[in-house]
Amino acid sequence: MTALTTAALGSVEASLAAGVSGVPLAVGDISNLFTSPTELASVFIEGLAKASLYLMIASGLTLTFGLMDVINFAHGAFTMYGAYIAGTAVLTVGVGSMGAVSSVGVFVLLIIGVFVLLALLGVVFEVALIRRLYEYPPIYMILLTFGISITMEELMRIIVDYWNVNSGREAVGWSIPREETVPEVLQGTFDVAGISIGGLHPFQILLGVLTVAGIWYFLNETRYGLFVRAGVEDDEMARALGINIKRTFTVVFAIGSGLAGAAGVMLMWSPLWRVNVPLALGVLLPAFVIVIVGGLGSFKGTVVASVLVGMLDALATWAFQVKVVTFTDVDQLLIFAILVVMLILQPRGLFGVEGQGDHG
Amino acid sequence: MTLLELDGVHTYYGESHILQGVDLTVEKGEVVALLGRNGVGKTTTFRSILQLTPPQEGSIRFREEELTGKDTYEVADAGIGWIPEDRRMFSRLSVEENIRAAVPNNASMSDALELAYETFPVLAERADQRAGDLSGGQQQMLAIARGLVGGNDILLVDEPSEGLAPKIVTDVGEALLSAAESVPILLVEQKLGLALDLADRFYVMDHGTIVDSGETSEVGVDDERLRRYLSA
């Protein structure tokens, strides 16, 4: 270790002492992130895992809001329902005590099942309610989806209270005893070449990659994906070419809702999110930030913004853990700082498409 | 059997009464020109047929089947193709994707692409380019190609020569002429010479109604009969 870093470490101690004595922000030394490749790799992998969660949260919204222009405030409520359905299922089935293969198998079935269930719910909402307001100014859609969200949240609160799911736990929400339900194979951390990796991280990253691949394939390689992209750009022309835009938009809304639910399944094991009613709002804000930062109408933008937010979140979490900063929630703050900076520098977002979301 | 028949069609944009009783017919094998100054309702006639701006009164029949009240995609499925003013490319889609989007669900994709690329070889060269990056003439070719691959029994062609260089106008005219061998066309075209060259019959519109009609062989470009309705 060089004299320089020793001196720097000394200053960390000094600033930590200062932090204890009441200084809110103790600016410490972040050099060990760069001098220790394994530390850096750990943060990087955690960043990718977080990015995958953010991506799953935002991927449904990038379809409904980014492409279809539905300012979908009910998005988070769909995620919350997905989390509750999956959470109830894993408690009932007792996934935690199962073997590695069967517990992961149940999890995959849950993702598919929740996706289908919430996609069907999305169809019901789109056909019965959302569809009627496409031609109206956006405020109508905001009020409608906000109303749907509140109704869904309160309904879940009633269900949770009635069946006493919360008994003995926090007043609001159902904090699933996560460790019991996480399959053993995914618990704890393991070391690869000195790099410490959370057990869930590779799993989350894998699902994130699969989500990206699945949506990319749908949009670019399927006939419906082609209809979606055509209809989003010019719905009149698409209809005049024989494309049933109403049905196409129903399908897109269904997929967006299903993805929102599937994200909930993913979040139930993440200690930062878990299963609770306020999850609806907790998910909604970062999802909107990511879609806006990435740029409306651009799936690539959403992927890049998810990675950006995930990496910064991981970095901020690390900075808190090693006490470079001594206040919590710096990750939340960073997410919105990214939004503010983006709106000032490039209001259309990273890869925003001209005309998309202009409501002209 | 009359292919397309409009009977007393009245169409509004909000409070504005645009079409005030339009009657016209297109028979099989015909090219029919719809002439008239800007703003007399030619494009609205197309939009009415397509049910993009549904008429409030009157009847539009295609092969004796009533179109009013149908959804636009059903009108398209029935065999009516639209080559709109300004081309209306899906500019962010590739040339090939633009063509694919126009092919009916049950039709052969490879046949459709072959037809489009044979008719306009330049489109084959640019198949993977974004349609928005094409020149105006190439966009017009792509718009016509979309109409051709749609398996349509009539094409509604709106201002195909607008904004194109004279050389390109000739190409587009030839493309339409070859298209007309297989599919009837209802054509809106400001260049009277081109319109009369392509069409067998004509209708003249003024203030939302048909004011004159006849065979194109009866009239010339400088004919007073047409001029008084066409010059500003």
C-alpha cells in the first residue's frame, strides 16, 4: 500500500469520526473501489442485478406508456398484485424447504402463471376502461389509471386485513419472511475468485437478460411486434393497411400488465422491495423515471436507463455500506437526480423518439 | 357489377360540412380521376370510403357490400388500398417492414416481397434502410408497393406526383399505369396532364359535390370545361 492511500485511509477515519460527532455527510475515501478489483467486480455484479430488477419494473411500462402513450399509474399496482400472488404461493407451497431444482421450477412456473393472470386482468381493464380514453387529453388517462391503482391497492389492503396476512408483522404491508421462502440454493453469498456475489444476483441477472431478449424478440421478430411499431407511429395508416389496431393495443397492454406482474414475483425476494401494498407506489416512480430517462418509445433506451440506474444504485449502496456517505436512501435520491439532470439536458431522454409522447 | 359506389355521401369535420352529397362509381378495370381544386373534398372522399372519417349520411358500397359503419381495418381487408398524400411511411420501420406490414395475414410473404421488389428494384437495394431515410420518389414507390402487396381490388391514390421531380413523376406514372393493368384505381392528381393520361374517366368536384363527369378522351388539358373548376 502506498503512502498516499495510507494517508487517505487516515482521512477516512478522521471523517468517520466527524460523522459520528454529528456531521451529516462524511466524505470519505472511495479509492479502495478502484484499487480492489474484486470489490469493484462485486459492486458491478450487484449493479447488474439491480439493473435487472429495474428493467423488469420498467419493461411493462415502456410498452404501455412508452409506446402506447397510456400514462399508466396502475402499473405499480399490477406489480404489487404479482408480488402478493407469488408471495402467497411460495408460502403455501413452502418453496424454501424444497430442493434446488424444484424450488427454482416452482419459481419459473410462478412467473409464467402470474404473467398470464395479470395479462388477462390487463385485457379486462383495456377493453372495459382504457380503450375508451385513447382519443382524450392525457389527464383523463391519468385520472382513470390513478383511480384503478387506488382501487386495487385498497382492495388488497382489505384482503390482507381480512385474512390477517399481516398478523404479527408491520402495520402496513406484508413483509414476507423472505429467508424462509428463498430457496436455499439462492440464499446467502458465495465467492468466485474472491468476488463476493449475492446468491440471488445471478438469478436476477438471468431473468433480466431473458426479459430483454423476450421483449426484443416480440417487438422486432413477430408480426404483432411489427403491427405495434407501425401502429405507434401512424395508427390511421396502419388501420388502412388492414391492421386491427384495437386488438393490437389490447395485446400490448396485456403484455405490459403481465410483465408488471412478473416483476412483482421477482421483487418478493429482494430485501429492498418485498411484498407490501405500498410496493405499488414504490415501483411506479422508478419505473416512470427509467422510461423517461431512456426516452419514450425506445426499448433500447429503457434497457440502457435501467443499467444506468442499477449501477448508480449499487454504487450508492456500496458508498453507504463502507460509510463514504452516512445517510440512507442516497440511492433513491440519485434516481431522481438522474431524472432532473436528464430533463434539463435532454428532455426527450437518451433515445427518445421524435413525436412520441408529445400528445400533439 | 359496380365495384365501388358512393351514393349521396355527406361527411363532416366537426361542424364543417365537407362532403355534401357525393355520388360516384368505379367499375372493374377502370382508372378514374377525381379532379378539383384544393379543399373541395377529394381527400375527404377517400377518408370517407376508408371510414377514417365516417360519413354521417349516404351509402358507400364495395362489391355491393355496405362499408359505412365498418372499422377501417375491415375496409382494408375487404380489398381497398390507400396510397395517401404525403406517402405516410412508417419512417422508423425498414423498407421491408413497411411492405410486410401491408401484407394480409393469410397471404404469402415471399410472394409479396418478390412482387414489390420486382416492380421497384430500388426498394430491394434499400430493404434494410429506414423508410424515413428514402428520397421522396423512393417513398412514393414504397407507398405504391404497399398498395400492390395488399391484395387489393381497388387502390385509392392521393396526389402521387406531389413534391416529386419531373423525372420521378414519369417513373411514378409508369408504375401506376402498370399497376392499373391488374387493379382499378381511383386517383386524385393535381397535374391534370398526368391525371388525364392515366385515367379512363373523370369526376370533377367542387364544394363537396360532383359537378361534372365524363370520359377523359372527351377533354383536353386546356379545356374550359375542366379549367373553370381547376384554376384558382
